[in-house]
Amino acid sequence: MEYVIGIDLGTSAVKVLLVDRNGQVRGEWTEPYPLYQPQSGYSEQNPEDWVEKTMVALRQVVQTANIDPRSVCGLSFSGQMHGLVLLNEKGEALRKAVLWNDTRTANECREIEERVGVDRLLSITQNRALEGFTLPKILWVKKHEPQLYQQAYTFLLPKDYVRFRLTGQMAMEYSDAAGTLLLDIRKKAWSREICELLDIDERLCPPLVESTSYVGTLLSDIAEQIGLSANVKVFAGGADNACGAIGAGILSEGTTMCSIGTSGVVLAYEQTATKDFAGKVHYFNHAKPNSYYIMGVTLAAGYSFDWLKRTFMPEISFSEVIHQAAESPIGANGLLFTPYLVGERTPHADAHIRASFIGIDASHTKWDFARAVMEGIIFSLNESVEIIKRSGKKMKSIVSIGGGAKSHEWLQIQANIFHTPIEKLKNEQGPGLGAAMIAACGCGWFESLEECAATFKQVEQLVEPQEDAAQRYQELFHVYRQIYAQTKEINEQLKKFRN
């Protein structure tokens, strides 16, 4: 039996999957690493932690699965997007990595849009300048840490840095490069124009490869330490959302995915980069060559539900909260929640807006509040669904992954609010499975990612929308969409009172 490995470098941990030719996970191992937040708005990690923990996880997954290491023929990567890893000429990290959820770069975002121009930026990158992207982080280091910037030889994104350390080969693939705000996503080349307008040396930008590209083998000393053959083929891999899309089979027109983790994502396949969404949703290169995906983001999706439970019901299990919330009627007895706990991304790129409960009544119970939070998360994601549908896309179904796929109640609320059938997968492993699929195709197991998905993706359940509930939710969604505009100014005034 042959195996491939998918490595998913997340924000809190690295997860390694060992997968066989039938798409069955035969072993998995997770290793956490610390997050550094030295002050408000800062979010950093030590790149050496990623390398060390990835090697530990690789060693453990092979040992615990009790397989012949020579039976592993390939591996690939998925990883958190946007994080800046700045390297010197020796390939050494000059500082801790600045992560996707770091928000220190508001001034740099304004500078980018002023110097490049919003319209020109959108025409090249198809995305607005937001704090999470890589380019604002480069400008921040240039401005605030000039001595480090002067030593910089190149930069990589998190999973590309780990791959470099394991193989000695330095490159960035297109699905992650699209999230830097430096890539011309149509031409699949670094934008010389943006670099010149912002006085960034284009030589900082690393070589570009396809997500499916073969990039080499493991370094001999690395292979020895983790207990694998030095002949294991390594493939570039993709951004976490791109790999999550591969794992969910989002590889052709009409396919869409909803992922509810800490943040929430609605992602739809797109064959071209010709549509104009005016920056309301993200538009990135897919890990499938010569294709794209459209993505809307809710910053505090699962995080909102976790906050509610942690703050008001710490002694009650998640499953019990969901079960009891389902007993509350549609609309939570007239209670709405906007999940803006840490700001919002789609369609309101607003770092300062904050969450609201609207319609609180003395008769409301904690289960009504739980129901309102669940519905509010899906209402927020539905804003992205509606934008994508208005572009002319047909959604025959939506694949649900992450925390939102773990209970029938969540799945039914999604089906009703999105007014679309929801697919629950039998073996949902997220981005790590997508990375393994890239390796499986690279090793010649399948002719294409689509052929691989036909074997690896298995639908366990299809949840149909309930028409009466869907109509009721359409009325509520109309009310929900009014809350942002009517609370924006109030939140601006409240900013000075927050710690």
C-alpha cells in the first residue's frame, strides 16, 4: 500500500494526515505552537516553531501508523495565508512572522490605496488593501524596522517557508501569492507597477510555481530525522482555503463551499478572472491550475459561538447548547445578532464595527441568544452567498465543512438561510486533505484533481432547505442587513470608551 501526506500549517497548530489511495485517512497527528501578541492588534509566530513541530508531527504520524516509511511516495502543504516571513540572503528569518490576523497596518493600507489607487489596485490584484494581506506588512517593516528591511533578501508565506526548510527549494505558489496584494492574478506574475509605486524592490518577490508543481525531495538530514525516505516527492501545495476547496471538490462551475471555523468562509469556483466585484469579495488564484475562486469572509464565525458559550454558558457542552438553541423558533423570538466581535470583512471591510444583539426582550432565554448567534453567523455568510449569486453563479448545492457541519441543526439552518441544499461530507478533513490530494495527483495516482475528488470526496448527507423556513429567513435577512448601517456611527463613537 502506498501513501501520501498532507501537511496543514494552521494558526494554532500543524496537522499532518497520512492518506491511502482510496482517500482514507490512515493516520493523523497534530502539534500546537504558541502565538505571540505583544500588544493590542499584534499577532506573530516564530517560523522555527512551525518547522520543529511539523517535523515532530511527520515523525509521529509515520510511527503511530506503523507503516513502512518507504511506502510514503509524496507530500504537499496547505497553510495559513498572508503571513510575512522575511528572510536574509542566507535564508534565515529576520524576525517573527506577522500573521494574517495582525491588524497593525491600517495606515499602510491607506498608503497603498492612495499611492496605487483603489481602481488600479483592483484591476491588478482584484482585492482591496486590508490589514490581513502581506503587502501592508512589508511596508510596516520598511517603515518601523528599516534596519531589518535593509537586510531582507526575499519573503515567503508560512507553508512556503516550511517547505523551503524541508527541501532547500525556495518558491511561492499562486494561490498564496494571490493573497499578498503584489500578484497580478490574471498574468500570474508579480506586479512591477505596484512595486515601483510603493518603492519596493521587485527582487524581494520569490520565484512563482503552480500549486501542483513538483519542487524536489526532502533534504537527506531532514528525511533521516523524521524517518522518511529522501526520495519522497514534494509538491508546492496551496493556501488553506484553496486546499480546503480541493478537499471539498470545489473544482468546477457551480460548486461552492461554506467553512465555519474561527472565521467563516464562503468560497465559489470561478473559471476566469473577468468578473468585477469591486473588492466586496476576495478573488484569488485557485490551487487548481488556471482557475480561480471567489471568497467572502466573516471574521468571527465560530469564534462568536465560542465567545457566547465561554462567556455565558461555560459549564454546558457545545452539543447541548446547539440542541437547546434548536428548540428556540426561527428568529429566536425576535432577536438578531450581528457577529462583528472583531470587525467584519465581507461585505463590510470595517475593522471598527462591533457586534450587536437587536430586539432583546425580558422574555428571552439564554437559548434564544444561542439561536440568534447561530443564525447571525449564517446571515453574515449569506451576504457573501448573495453577492456570488448576483454575479450570475448557479449554486446547485453548498458543501459545508468545519464546525458548521458537525450537527444537523447547523446544517439545516444553513440550508434554510442559503435556500440551497447543503452537502455534509463523510470524511471531512479540511485543507490537509486537499494538500494530500495534490500529492496524490503529483505521484500519478490520478490524472486530475477532479478525478481524485471523485474518489476522495464522499457525501454522507444532503440537507434540503425547508421552504416555509427559507421564506421566513428571507424576511429576517432583510432586517439583518439594515443593522450595519444603523450601528456604524454608534460604534465609531464608542471606540474611545474601549480598553
